[in-house]
Amino acid sequence: MKEKVNFMVKIASIGFLALILLIPLGMIKNLVDERSAYRGQAMEAVAQSWSESQTLIGPILVVPYNKAYTVQEWNEKKRVETTKTIFQKHHLFLPPEELNITAHINTEERYKGIYTFPVYRAETRLSGCFKINDVKHLLEQDGVAFQTPPYLVIGISDPRGIRTVPSMEWNGQTLRCEPGCPNNTLDTGIHATLPTFTTDTEGTLIRFQLDLKLQGMGHFKVAPVGRSALVHYQSDWPHPSFVGPYPTARSQINEKGFTSTWEISHFATNIRETFNTTKAENFDDLVHTAIGVQLINPVDVYQITERALKYGFLFVALTFVVFFLFEILKQLRIHPVQYGLVGIALALFFMLLLSLSEHIAFHWAYLIATGACVGLLTYYVAYVLGSLSRATGFGLLLCIIYGTIYTLLQLEDLALLTGSLLVFVVLGIIMTVTRKFDWYHLIPGSSAEAEELQDASISATVENTEY
């Protein structure tokens, strides 16, 4: 009876050890979060010294005008009704009829401590035309006067990234751009004062062209505010992530960089309705329509290490199962402390992986960490199992497990399916290996008790049948 109790206590202690090992795995998970936060702080420091992500909105044509209204007022003192003219200030907002944006994005790397971040210099050209039928219609109305000249405004999310003073071609004239957005049309950006429209203004289309040299990091996006917009990017960065609510019409990515093109019409953006219904002089909400590219690192070591940690308990559980099978098949005596030491070594694999991957490529970090842990455990298990051949088999099994987990980390979309099938296969192998086990025989004293219970059950069945 005592031996039976000792056996059950050992099984319980092994299960308890497996659960206890969740503590160091959780501590390593916190370490991953902490290092990721440090990287975020380093990124902010680089953004402060360079420039943050850039988003362009515009250009938007703004035509301020005053409209005269006649109102009747009662003069209490003279007891007569008088007529008074008042002027109210309004703005006409016009999107481009056509908008073409081309951006050549050249990247380089900036360092902050052990972290490396891609930054870019974007040479951007905005060109197209505005249809001024609505402006001419205003000029024909009674009581409308243009007291201040119109202007063109372009929103730039981080004006610190403007490398040169931009100039603009407007209907054949060269105009100088100034900082800021009048009347809070946009939060930050530049504007150019335009010639005043008159009844002598020729044509209904006015062409423009604006060259901008910007620097930033992270993403580079533009809002397609034209009734028809054509956006083209070209860059030497080979790992783009296209962002925005509209898909690319064409894109090509290789090791030398990428090109991408968007073709967007007002049927998709409903831009005219957006301009007509805008009551407040603020178009910053157009940032939600912006399209562009996010310059990402090909491997996020913290994200992939966190994903690997999700398989940490599976590592420990499979190893303990293998140990337990060796113990019962080969009649070995493995102490719970030895289980615990092996489990700690498995947990330290993830710390090695994290620390190495911050300095070298992830696949090399994974290979080195795997080699170190497999070598240590094979050396230790050779003494625990009392056989070098058994330890070698155990080491090969660990290599298979680590290789399988690495494959799962590369399969982003199929990771859950593959992982589920893996666990199912492992369970099937364990059930196949142990299908002929006499588990009562493995527990001292249990086999005789089971036979007595079985005989008693048969006797009771016979008596009930006779009755």
C-alpha cells in the first residue's frame, strides 16, 4: 500500500512541477514585453531626432468669400423699420478633379543602442488639375465678394520632415509655399496663396504641380482626395506592408525593393459628398482614407519569441511524458528533481532565444539556442537514463520537437491547424506505444486489488442473475 501511495505521489509531483514551470515561462514572457517596450522607446527617440510617420492630405483649394444678406431691423427709437446689409464669411472647398502622386522612397537605417530602424527620404510630386466651375458660379451671384485671395493647402502630419522649401506651379505661375494651414483647415501642413479669381479667369481647368522632399519613418501615406486619383510608389525597401482602405491596382516586390500603384475614383471615396457636407473647416478626418506603405522589419523578434513561448508548456509536457515512458518501460528511477532540472533547461531556451535574436538573425539565434539546450540535456540525460544511446535518442527527439516548433513559427496562417495536428499525432503515438500497458501492474499492489474487484464484480453479477 505504501509503494502504491509513493507512486501516485510521484505522478502528482511531476504534474505539479510541470505547472510550476509556467512561472519561469511567464517571467520570460514579461521580459519579452519589457524588451519590446524598450524598443518602442528607442523608436520614439529616433523619430524625435529624425521625423515621424508622414501622411499627406490634399491639395485642397480653399476660396474664402463674403456673402451679403439683407435683414430688416426695427428701430425702437425712431419707430421705423430699417433695412441693413450684413456680410457673412464662407469658404468654398474644392478637391482636385485629377490628382497624380508619385513618390520615390529611398531608405536607410538608424541605430539606437542595439536597435535598428528603417527611415526614408521621399521625393514626392503632386500634380493634376482643379475644375473651377463652382468658383465662376459664385462670381455670378449677387452679393458675393472675394475679400481675401484663395489658397491651396496641403496637410503634412510632421512638417519637421520637410527637407527643402517647396514651390508650386499654378496655371503656369511659380508660387512660393508657406508654413501652416490658414483658418485651421488642417492641423499641420503648408499652403500657397493663389491669384484671385475674376470673371476674366480663362478656362475651367487649372493645372498645378508641387514637388515635396520629405523624410520620416514608419509609414508614408497619402489621402486620395481627387475625383480621380493615381498614386504610384517606388522604393528600395524589400519588406513593404501596404496600408489603407483601398487595394493596390498593381504591385511588385522583390529583394531590390517594390513598386505599387493605386487607381481610385470618386465612386470609391465619395470625395465630392465629403466636401459638400463638411461644415467645420477641418479636413483631418480624411486621414482615414489615406493609402500607402508601412516599412516593416522582416522579422519581429519579440513577436515571434512570444509566439514560441506559447508552445513552452507543450515543450515541458512532451519532455516529461518521454521521461515518464522511459521510467516505466526501462524500470528506471528518475527523481522529480531531475525532472525539474530538465524543465528549467527547456525554459531557459526561450531566454537564450530572446537575448541572441536581439543581436543576430533570428534563424541563427534559434539554431544556436537549440544546439546549446539539446547538447546540455543530452549530456545530462545520459547519466539520468544510464545509457548514451538512450540519451542520443532523447536528443534526436528534442531536435525534432524544436524543428517542428520552428516550422510552426514560420507558418503564420496555418500555425493553429498545424499545431493542432501535431498535438493529435503526438497523442496518437503515445496511445499506440502504451496500448498494451497493464497500468495496474505498473502500480505495486494494484494488479491484485484489480483482480479481486473484478472477481467480486463477476460474483455479484452471477448472484443477481440467479436471483
